[in-house]
Amino acid sequence: MRMTQLFVQTLRDDPADAEVPSHKLLVRAGYVRRVAPGIYTWLPLGLRVLNKIETIVREEMDAIGGQEMRFPALLPKEPYEATDRWEEYGPNLFRVKDRRGADMLLGPTHEEMFTLAVKDLYSSYKDLPARLYQIQTKYRDEARPRAGILRGREFIMKDSYSFDIDDAGLDAAYQAHREAYVRIFDRLGFEYVIVKADSGAMGGSASEEFLAVSPTGEDTFVRSAGGYAANVEAVTTPVPEAINFATFDAAVVVDTPGTPTIESLVEVLNASHARDDRPWEAKDTLKNVLVMLVHPDGRREPLAIGVPGDREVDEKRLETQVAPAEVDAFTEADFAANPVLVKGYIGPEVLGESRASGIRYLLDPRVVSGTVWATGANVQGKHVLNLTAGRDFEADGLIEAAEVRAGDPAPDGSGPLELARGIEMGHIFQLGRKYADRLGLQVLNENGSLTTVTMGSYGVGVSRAVGVIVESSHDDAGIVWPRSVSPFDVHLVVAGKAPEMFEAAERIVADLESAGLSVLFDDRPKVSPGVKFKDAELIGVPTIVVVGKNISDGIVEVKDRKSGDRRDVALSDATAEILGEVRG
Amino acid sequence: MRMTQLFVQTLRDDPADAEVPSHKLLVRAGYVRRVAPGIYTWLPLGLRVLNKIETIVREEMDAIGGQEMRFPALLPKEPYEATDRWEEYGPNLFRVKDRRGADMLLGPTHEEMFTLAVKDLYSSYKDLPARLYQIQTKYRDEARPRAGILRGREFIMKDSYSFDIDDAGLDAAYQAHREAYVRIFDRLGFEYVIVKADSGAMGGSASEEFLAVSPTGEDTFVRSAGGYAANVEAVTTPVPEAINFATFDAAVVVDTPGTPTIESLVEVLNASHARDDRPWEAKDTLKNVLVMLVHPDGRREPLAIGVPGDREVDEKRLETQVAPAEVDAFTEADFAANPVLVKGYIGPEVLGESRASGIRYLLDPRVVSGTVWATGANVQGKHVLNLTAGRDFEADGLIEAAEVRAGDPAPDGSGPLELARGIEMGHIFQLGRKYADRLGLQVLNENGSLTTVTMGSYGVGVSRAVGVIVESSHDDAGIVWPRSVSPFDVHLVVAGKAPEMFEAAERIVADLESAGLSVLFDDRPKVSPGVKFKDAELIGVPTIVVVGKNISDGIVEVKDRKSGDRRDVALSDATAEILGEVRG
């Protein structure tokens, strides 16, 4: 491929809407172009990378007995109604009405369709196990598409599904996928962790995520030195033992004027109601946070959450807990409609379905019976001290919504947690029988009776991988592709105008191509060497060959994009040297 | 691939909704499954064929310098508004509103997007020419999806676009695509014709279609012994010379009771108003047909069409002429609303924008000045004779809407036409500057001034090709794949239960696969040879190898699916023989 022909235009400036490196670089280097929010065109360079990733994914799926097929993206409503997902997806689903008024959707994931296909074709345990997959375009109407192709509204996924007669079969399919994913992500060449995941809206049991470790990631995960790793949404809080409160002081209401925040409360308490043992701290207070849940059917339900005052409510942990409902802010209008809630001074006394507000009240698991709190007295400028859980108040249940912090104990006792950020690249689920139940997928077992099939669901973000690889592999000058996915094996630059340079370059290109390498040949006659070098660094092919002035001495330069190392090679050895470099 | 593992289930019965052979066979043999009207899933066998076709198309597009990229399917409205196609596509467009209320569409074709991409990246004549293509999923909400994947609502097309600075460049791009399409369709192995096409709603100039010749085709085309070939929509009628009517008899109104049809009119005229020279024939009458046009904005406009009484109005030719309007029936209610129209006795006197009905009136080109007609007198039971075009009536214009019949003269004088049916598989258009004008695609020319780019648009029905190939290549027992697109090179059947058969079969499979062939191995242990043979014929792999009882004598059978020829081959020679057969 010649630069004079390639459909590309490198850009000097970052696109205005780009925040993360991969978004900036993929646009600037001419891999993708934005068409609408979260919707991108793959230019020739980008499509070449995408195809290489697809090939790696396909090879590893085929290696575990996966059979590739392809479902449509435009789907009828009925199967998704049978599993309630037509409603549960809420505004994240692109809905379409056809000319006859039939409701359809653009598939966000295909559990229903694969389940029905197996039901359609298979009827006996002898047909199982089956491992089916597709590499296909998916649609989600994200509220906040961001970071270019990292979170798009039209994107490419590999989704596979396993069908087994029993749990042992599902375990084997799950393990096979886990191992295939390890091989896929190893070949794609970025750092990743495998973390326990909350299976959330998918309704399954065991579930793990493959997260690309990246400071720009939207997902937070935790890990301990002892080997625990989990998506922050899946972290459970070790519940302390209950405390005998028989001898505890009675609760007492105190004046705390002008203390609508935890910080101001702690300051006033230390000034006016000092403790004997130590100063008041935020962790001694109980913060009651109100949110508004929006259910898939549009119904709005207020929810109160009690957490220790030194912790915030984590939005993503909360969303996972309340899914399929979404979380909206509790507005001034909502406060006005609930006059029993005194903003800044809300306490447990009025919270709960059977209390004055009637609002469901859920507590952080740390608020066990016998813990003692300073919290709102439901009167402007007043708090209550010594309020003891289990004695003075109770709630409607527990919720894992408080933020997880570095240093928190791992739930399995393997030590303190550290936090890091990642990008979800793969997800494996043991779905179990939920979809098969809902859609009636049963087969005859060995005894001739009908048995519900058990399923797994496994996804890889194929188009997202393009962005993730760039996030993990770039420098100030541009992209640095791993060889496994580079759009070309070699980028050959002619650094000058002399005909002998072009002649030598043409020969090298021909030799490399006949040896099976792909070459991006910068043959632009009127572009300066400096601009060509900059473009080569930006585009990021791992091996750059420069044919310049030294060609008169029979010398070309071979440069490693990643290390920046460059060395002179005799023209006569060039093909062999480059082949050696590319093939390792 | 082993039959015990392949996700397939052959069916004995034709699907209830299937009318054409390809639809029946592709479903029965397990290549596709229907999900919704016009929307299909590609099962593993079908996806393999689809991929082979894609590869052939890709190779030939790359060979003419095409660069592959990929646009999204979900697109913003604005570019399609700029070219009026948001409206012109009418109900054929799948429209989507996103969560913010933005109007989007599922792309039916991508002229707008490619035009904008070139505008985005290129600015100079030096960047041109460019030939860009994609192989991508497209959407059209067909009124009548039919024939399985032959006319679907979600389908795969290769669409390419050429961008040139001048007409000579466009001609070259057009010619290159024409030649590439010849190579593609030759490799796909079905009979096709290249016909002149009406460029219709695309608004271009030169345009040809590649039609697969097929009795089940929806398109009618004509050809003459002298080499003329055209889509029936593109056939033009040779206009006869005008006739001097100076001496013709005056028009006269006659009683023709009970003659609302041409047939009844001819009968009554011969009985009551016999001609001197010969009997009245249908071709002596002028039939005035009323239809209702429905414009993209929903506006309804009546239209009257005058054709010789021996010809019907051809619905598709009419639709092509009035596009982007659609054609609806002229109902009893419409007659009631236009009382000047006397159904069965309508004549030119009341037709035309300036006549009593005010309805636009267009004539067949054969109705030249001086032709004499028997036609309606606009009074119940009366017709007018000797009504002479150009003397007694005129119209608002001409229209090519009358049916084309075998024996009609070719417009280029190359002899009488014959009619045949075909399926549109490819279409090449010289679009010219319409899209570039509308979307502002200009580049600097050699003199430094802005010039509008000229474009071509070229399509191949990739998923449709799967159906077309089956239409052209099947027999009563099933599909007969050309080798170029067969899902496997060899179908190996074990016809029996003896372990030595399975052992021999495994060895042959291993040998063939290591020689680079793909083998579908029917290893089902409890299925009878008869069922296996039937499945092999149905699935249609061109070479069938049978390992049966003769294995004890070291003999296997090699069968040609197409001819049915079978011959015994020594096991020791089997691999070489089969390789020779497959590789020709």
C-alpha cells in the first residue's frame, strides 16, 4: 500500500472532543472518523487493525470448538419481552418501528436469539454441548458515549454462548472460554487483570471480567497482595460482628447549628460536644443519602441509603445494586414533596417504609447492631448522638453502595485492597438456566425426560480492543502497535527525492511483499522527510525502514518504533534483516 | 468439521413461507434461519459460503485499487436530508430516534457518507482518483420482503464509490468496476447478463445492471439478437413518425352499451360499427388508465396514462418513471371524488391539467400526432371513433409505462426483443456531480480553483449472491455448490458402522486437511447411510467421498455431486485423486 494512494490524512491537532490518548491518536493518525456521538467510521488503516483483532479472536474461539454464525442486528421484540429485557434495557435500547408498526430493536446482546436458535435446531442431550459465537455489530444507546471507540453506541463484539446438559458441562465451557480469553488478550498485547464481577442484570451466577489496566479506564477494580481481585461493583464488605449495647448511653439530641455537611458537623461536635476518648471523626457519623430510582417502566421511587460519614455512595456500585432501575438525583422538588425530610439533618427516625417518610431505607453492612452514631435529628440545626443501631433504629435492608477505599480489607481475608482503573475487555458469565427457562429451551436427557439446558455467555469487545491497545501502547509521538495487530508489518519511508532512493525502495517493497510481509510505502514525492518521519511515528507500525542519502553507499536504516533504536543495514541484507525483525 | 458437532439440522419439509428453490433449500439444508420477515440468521454453513463470496468480491475490488473501509449502519439524518433522500426513501427507510430525540436511520446505501468522508480528508486534485468500498450490512424496510435472502430487509452489500476530478476519470473508474464485476460474477459461477438500466432515483447518467438469469427473478429484461440488452424499466419505445391527418374523417361519437373493457368494446365495435378494411382490434383503441401517485411527503396526485388498448401499463416501468413517488390504486372513492370521470368510458377530452378533470395526462410514445383511436367519450355507454392525436386531443407529456412485449423492436434497431427474467446482482452508476454538489465536495484543481468532484456508485448484493447461486445451481435432491463458494471442499460420508470404516475415514480427513482442503466429515455413528447420502446431496458440497463396505478391499467411492458420476478409488490413491478433483 502506497501513501500516495491510501485514504488517510494525518492531523496535527487533537480533535476537540477527545480526552483520552487513544481517541486523539486514532483520529489524528487516520484510523477512525466520528460520524455521530459514539458512532465511528473505520478508515482503511483502522479496518486493517480491526480485522487482525477479529482474526485472533476467531482463531481462539475456533480452537475451543466454537462455531461461528451470525445473527441479524435488527431483531423482533418478542424474545426480549419474554426475558423482560425489552423493558429492563430502558433508554439504552435503540427501538425501531417497521413500516407495519411492528416493534423491533437493534440488538445490544444476543442471549435470546442464540437460545431460540438452539431450541429451534436441537432436541436431545446428544446434540450438546454446543459452543456458538458471532463477531457482530451491536448497539447500545449509551447516555454518555465517550472516549471515541472505547464506549460507542455502535460497536463490534464477539459474543459466544455455551449450551450444556448439566452444571459440569457449563463449568467446562466456562473454563474453556476463560483460557481462550487469556490467550486472546495475551496475543493482543496489553496488560489485563481477571476480576470477580457482579453479574448484575444478566441474572447469572459465577462471572469474571477481563479488565485492561489503564488509568483512563471507567471501571475501578481492587486487588490484594493475597490474590483477591474484583470489579469494584462486586466487592463485598466484611460484616463486623454485632456489639452488645446493654450498657450504652441513651441517645441524646444536641444543638448543631449550621452543620448540613459531615465536615461542618464534625467541627461543631468537637467544639461543643467533645468526646472523652478522642476527637469526633467523620466515621462516627451516619450519613443518610437520598436518591431517586427510575424503574424501566418509568416509575420513580425514592431510596434512602445510610453510610458511615467518611464514605461516599459509589454511583456505579449503587447502580449495580438497583439495576435494572437507573439512579437519578433527588431534587429540591423531591425534598419539597417530602417535608418530613430536613435536608442536611436527615436521620433514621423518619426513614423506612413504615416510618414517617415511607421511603425505603437501606444501610451499609458496616452499620451492624450495636454500632453507635451521630446522625441527623430531622430538625433543622439538630443532630442526635449515641444513636445505636439495633436499639434505636432499624432499616429495610442492607446495600453494598458505599465506596471501596484503598486499605479496606479484602472480603476473603487476603489483606488490604489497592485500587486501580481498568477498561472492560471481556466478560464471562455462568448464566445458568434463566434464559433457557424463560424461552423454553429443553432437551431430552438420557432418561428420555425433558431437561432445561444450562448456558454461559461470554463477550469480548472487539472494536474497543483497538482503543485499549492504543491506550496501553503509545508515546508522545504516536501509536506503537504490537506486531500482532499492526495494520502493516513495515513502514518504509523514502527520505529524499533522488530517483535511486525510489528505485531501491521499490525493490525492497517488492522483496518484502513477495516474502509475505505487508508494507506501507511512503512514496509521497513532495513531502519532506521530517513530515514523513512524524507520520510514521504517529501511525505506529513497529518497524520503520528509511531509504535516504546513505543509499548511495548501499545503506538503509531500520528503526524500531517502540525503543527508537535505529541501525544501518546493507541494502543487500535489508530484506533478510527486516524479515528477521518482523518475525522475531 | 464433524457432522456430530456442526450446528445444523436438515429438514425434510420445505418451510411453509418458501416459494423459490433457494429459499427452500437454504433453510432445509441448514444454511439460514428466519428471525423476522426479511431478516435471517446465518448458520455456520451459511456463514462459510457468505465469507467465501465476500473474499472473492474483496479480491476483485482490491485488484482495481479499491480501498476497504467501513461506515456505521446507524447514521445521522442530516446528510440524507441534504440530498432529499431522508424524504424520498419514504417508508423504505428504517428510522430511529435516539435517547436524546435525534433522528437517525439505518443506512440503505452510503453515497452521502462516502462523499462526506472524502470531503473531510481530501482537498486537492492530487488526492484523486479514489476508489473506496465497504462490505457492510444494509437495511431497507421492503414492502414485500420475499424469497428468503433474495430480498431481505437486513442484507449485506459491497458498495463502492469512485471520486474523480473529471469525466474521463469517472469513465475509467466505471469501466474498471464493470470489468471487476465481470470477474466477480464469473467466479461466483452463475449465468448473468449486463443490461442498460434506468438510473432512477439515484439521479445519475450512465448505468448498467448485472442480472442473474433466473426464472424466479423479479426483474424482467429484454435482449435482441443484435446485442441490445436492457432492464425492462430502461427500454425506450421507438417513436413512430407523425402522420399527416389532413384527409382523415372527423371524430364521431357512437353508442357502445355495456363496453367498460377493451375486449367488450372491440366486440361491440365489430358487431355494430364494422371497419371497411379489417376487423377492429385492441390496438385500435386508446385505453386511459388512472392511478394515484403518493409522493414522499404523503401528497396524493392522480395521474392518467393513455396507452394502446392491446397493452397493459407495466407497474415497474411506471414506478421507475414516477419515482420517488409510489403508485397506488385509483379507488372507487377517487372516482366518486372526480365525477367527470366515467369509469370504463374515460376519454382524452376530460384529461389533462387544463381540462375538466384537471388530472395530469401522459401518453405512450406510440400515440404520435396523426394516429387514430377509438376511445371513451366520457359518457356512460358511448365511445368516440376517429379521434386523432394532435388534431382532436393532446396531453401533458409522454411516459414510458406501457408493457414491453416479446417481438417489440429494440430501440437501437438491432431486431426484435425477447424477454427473460433476472435477479439484480450488481449495479454500476455514473452518479456525476449530484451528491458532490449537494454536500459541497470540491477540491482544488491544477489551476488552484475549486472544482466539484464527479462520482460513481457501484453495488454488489453479497448476501443475495448466496441465494442466486442456489437458484442457478440445484437439482431435486438439493444444492450443487460451485467449488468457488462451497462451504467445504469435500463431504466425507461413513456409510456403515464398522470401526475400520471410521479409521480409514479419519485418515482420509487428516490427509485432506493437511493438504489444505476443508472437509465436512459425516461421522454420525447411528445415522443410516441413506440419510447421510440424502443430507450430502441436500447440503451440496461438490465432491462426496463415501467410505463404505468396500473399504475391506481398500476401495472408497468418489462422487461428483453435479453429474452424479461415481467411481471407485483405491484407498492408497484417495488423497491424490480427491485433491486432483477439487483443484481441477
